Amino acid sequence: MVKRRKTRLKHLAEKVAKGERIVGMECHDTPSAIIAEELGMDLLCCGSPGPMGLMGHKSMATVDFEEQLYMLEGVLRGASSPFIICNMPNTTACISIEESVRNAARVVKLGADGVHIEPSLGTVDHIRAIVAAGIPVVGHFGVQGERAVMNSGHAPAGRTAEEAASILELVKASIDAGIFAALFEHTSVELTKWCYENLPVAVASLGSGPHAHGIFHVSSDIIGCSVFPIPPKREVFGDVMGEMRKAYTTYFERAHGGQFPNPDLSHHMHEGEAEKMASLLKM
């Protein structure tokens, strides 16, 4: 396989300027990262679906920063050429500006290129400080999993004019703070399209329609492998969970019934060694 060049901010900006679509993926494991590298994906985000869909956290509120960083290390072992960012979970980017910068610095020290943050108007100054420290930031808008309690769940966002205006206010404040891209999750197509046509930063869509500079999806949803139901209106391209269930069921039934392990696949001693062993064991 030919080694790809490292994707940098200027390369993403060049794609936007040329009207070429950026393709990105949430990724939290090494096998997925390896395949993303082989395919030539532009951007990977080690995000919340790892701790939740893979490890079973029901809320991002229970996720430790160390868990997210551990998954990031796995992604970095599998991929090197995409622009790689990592989610800053729970309260890692809001307690104090100093702590937010320190936490973001931990992410890039491990080898990531930037961070992913679900902002609020109260944390915009934290983003500004992180960017001032030289760390690129992607802002996440619309459905924000880390604010699910505050937002009363994960309902699609921006479906009323008032809600769209509120989201746009936050997006503009985050752009002013220095984010280089805005990721919209399950946001109305109309709002995402308006942002795509009018905002000065790259716009990425995660279940928010086709009008965007970049298309983003979640690795565990792409392959159909999550401990939780996959969100409605999110396209799935495989059924890995179903295949796992079939394989585990077959193993369990064959082991329980005596058909596994297969004698033909067993290892045996070299000729004459079994007799020697029997003699040694008599001593």
C-alpha cells in the first residue's frame, strides 16, 4: 500500500475551496482506523460512540477522560494520514479555562491533530483559549450527546425557526472563538444548508442532509455494531452485531453439544513423545 501524505488543515481548506467533498468518520478502535487509512478518509474523530456504543456507557456523564484517551491511542496505532481529532468528554472542556487547555494539550501530546468539543455559550472562551494555544477545534452542534439531560434527550435539532436561530447564535460565537469546522448532528437540512452556504468555516453533516463540505458518520453505526439501538434515519451499511450473534451462538451450541473443538484441528506430540511422557510420569 502506498503511504499517503498526512492530511493537514491546509489540505482540508483546499478541498473546501475546490468543492471536493471531505469524508470523515467517528472511529474508536484500531481495526476501523486501519481500514479508514487504507480507504483514504480525510478526517477521523475518536468520539463518544466508543465509550457508549462499544463500552456500554448510557451517558457521557459517566465517561472518564482516560477511557477516551485510551481509545484514541488505539486509533492512532491504526491510522496516521487522516486529520485525527478526539472528543473532550463530560466536563473536560468547561470547568476552568486553564484546565480545558491542559486537557486539550493531553490529547495532542498523544498524537492527535486537534479536539472535538460540544460547546455552549458559556464555554466559548474555553475554545478561544484552546485555539490560542495552537490546538485546532471542531465544534459540534445540533444534537449534543453530552448535553442530553439539558436538552431533554436526542431529538432532531433546528426544526423550528427559533431553535435554528439559537443554534446559529452558538455556531457564530464558536466561529468567532476560532473553530475551523462545524459538525452538525441530526440538525434540520434547512439550517445545515444555510450554514453551508453562508458560514466562513467548513460545515460537516452527521445525519443533517447532503448540503455540507464534509460528510461524517459513526463507525459503529456504519457496520451495525452497537450495544444501543442505532438512531433512526441513520443509514447502516452492515450488520456486524448480527454476524457476531450468529458466530457466538454457533460456538456456544457446538461447544455445549461436543462438536467443538474439532479433533482435526488439535495439536499432537511428535512421534514417540507420548510414550516418553508416560514413562516420565511414572517416575
